[in-house]
Amino acid sequence: MGLEDDGLAGITGDRLPDERRIEGDLSESIRPGGALWALASAGPQLRESAALAADAGLAALAEEGRPRAVVVAGVGTAARTGDILATVAGPRCPVPILGHRSAGVPGWVGAADVVIAVSASGRSPEALAAAEAAARRGARLVAIGAPDSELQALAERARAPFVAVPRRAPARLSLWALTVPVLMAAKELALVSLVEADIAETARRLDEDAERCRPDADAYVNPAKELAMNLAGSIPVVWGSSPLAGVAARRFGDMLAANSRYPVVSGELGEVGRGRVGLLDGVFGSLAEGQKDIFADPEEDEELTRLRIVLMRDDGLDGDDSTPKPDTRRADAVADLAGRRGIRCDVIPAEGGCALERLASLIAVPDFASVYLALAHGLDPMRVPAVSEMKDLTLGSE
Ligand SMILES: O=P(O)(O)OC[C@H]1O[C@](O)(CO)[C@@H](O)[C@@H]1O
């Protein structure tokens, strides 16, 4: 499709958010295939993918024992599954887990390694090139993506296991369907301990959060609508207080950019505290808040763009000695810093009894919030013209 067909003409929406848009008729988003429908299917996605992965012959991966390294290859949401694997495996994982976001695989990959190629469509040039390179170099390969895709054909030629994940929604709305097979592959390699109860509890939590965030629940009882309206008109700054919360923060960045079209700053507090936290003192931080004095023109004050912090707070799991306890002082400190400057801050606490569930507890509500924020601006969260145009303009450049 060319620029004229899918360019600026495809962009509709309103610069100013209007809460009435998310309290009204949302039938377009809740019909099968709509954005809210896809997010509400997170729990079922997880269960279905676990069953598909269990039947995909992943046990063959373990035949040659522990690998030297695991490379998760793909782009966008597919690449996020590698970040999730690394955080669920934790810092004591005996082998390195690396995300590879460009075509092919790193130069050192060879027969001692495992490559997990992930692509929701089964078509991304990056994942295809990774699968091809892995097979050529004799690395153990597992591929995850749409059934009957190029990726499946490639995996079959390489006699590698393939987990066929049905494609019912865009990749970013299929995070859980793509993630579970990656985790199950790592489980076969004894790199993560993921028991059935972890999957069941995580899926249950996703179901419960979907219920809390359902379209007919008003903003005062719906945490996603509340978060969306808190962020409306601001520059969201999403910081995670641990490596696990950092993954959730970056995921929220992906969703705010693609669905709500908001510029986002996201990261992990350990790193942020040594540099980026400086933005609290800038034009959109304390300088904007400083305008709130009794002499300020209220209209001008309203027009100022401000930062809004979302703090994803992970205080660790009692009794878990596989992961060092996160340093809670960082989360306290950033909330304090924001308070001193008058910058508003929403805190989302991690809950649950295992890493996967804790991650889900930080991702589910923000995922819904990104869609509600898009809808509040009259934007279609499913159509992202800039992404389609980018694809057109770079076709064949890989
Ligand atoms: O998972 P796939 O199909 O390889 O796509 C990779 C990425 O490309 C996009 O489709 C954008 O081009 C993203 O939405 C997606 O995460």
C-alpha cells in the first residue's frame, strides 16, 4: 500500500482527550478482533499457548544438554519475549540469555547454542534470517509464530520444533501467546522453573485484571481508565523499580507509543537514577510545575505539558532466594523526588507468587490503559499508519 492510500489520510483523532469517549459505545473495540477484545483474551492466550507448546516436541531441545547461550531473535513484541525470559530466568541463570533484534544471529553463535526465533506473523525478516543462520551454523533452533508461515516452513526444513501460535490480533496484543512457548522452551533446557500452577495463577490474574478493566466499568472502579485519564495530555515517564518491573515499564512504553501515540520515557530505576532522573528538574518537570503559583494565568497553566510518572514497584517476593531482593529505597526515593517537585506519580505494585505472575500484574492494567488513552483521543488503536508507512518505505531494505 502506498503513502497516498495509507498516509495522513489514515490518521483521525483529537489532540484533546475526552473521557466521554471511553464511557460511551466501545463496540468497535470489544468485537472479536478489536483491541479490548484481544487484551481481554490474555488469560486464554496464555493457557492455549501452554497447551500448544506442550505438544510441539520441545523436549528434543534438551537432548544435547545445557546450551552455552540462548539467543531470542525477533523484533518488536517478539523481542520483548526475550526480555521476559531473561527476567523470569533471573540473575542466577547459569547461561546467558540474549535478545537479538536485528537480522541473523551474533557472530559467535554456533553448535553449542540455542536460538529461539519468534515472529507473530512468521514473516519478519529478522526472525527468518535468525532461524536460517541458526540452522546453517548447527545451533539448536526452536521457532514460534503463525501457522503455515515462512517461519514454519523454515523450521520444518531445519527439522526444528515449531510452536504454531494462532494469529488473532497484532503482535503487540498477542504478548502472552508468544511469551509462553519461549518460557516453555527454556524450561526444557532447565533454565527456568515454571510449574503448571505458575501458568494457571498467571492466567487467573490476567482474567481478573481483564474483568476489572472491562469497558462497561466506569473510571472510578476501572484502574485502566483511571490510569489512562491520569496520563492524558502528559508525557508519561514509566520507571520500574527492579529488572522485572523494568521489563514491564518498557512494555508500557511500547503500548503507549503504538496504541496511544504518546512519547514515553521508560526504563529501570537502577540505571535511571544515575542520569535520566534529571529530567524531573526540566521544562516538563519542576519548571512546568513551578508555574503553579497564585499569579500564574490559569489558562496558560492548563496548557503546559507536564511529566506524569508511573512507578512500577516491585518489592520482591518473600522467601524467594533465587533473585536478590530489589532495593526498595530507589522506589521510595523517586516518589519522594516527584513529590518535592509537585510531579504527579501513579504507583503500580507487583503482586503474585512467581515472577511470571508478578510481571503480568504490572502489564495487564497498563496494556488496557494504553488502549483507553487512544480511544479517549478518538484514535484507532488497531491502525498505526506510521508503522505501515515505515514498512512500505523500507521494503526490501533488509
Ligand atoms: O512478530 P512479527 O510478526 O515478526 O512482527 C514484529 C513487529 O513488527 C510489527 O508488526 C511492526 O512492524 C510489530 O507490531 C511487531 O511487534
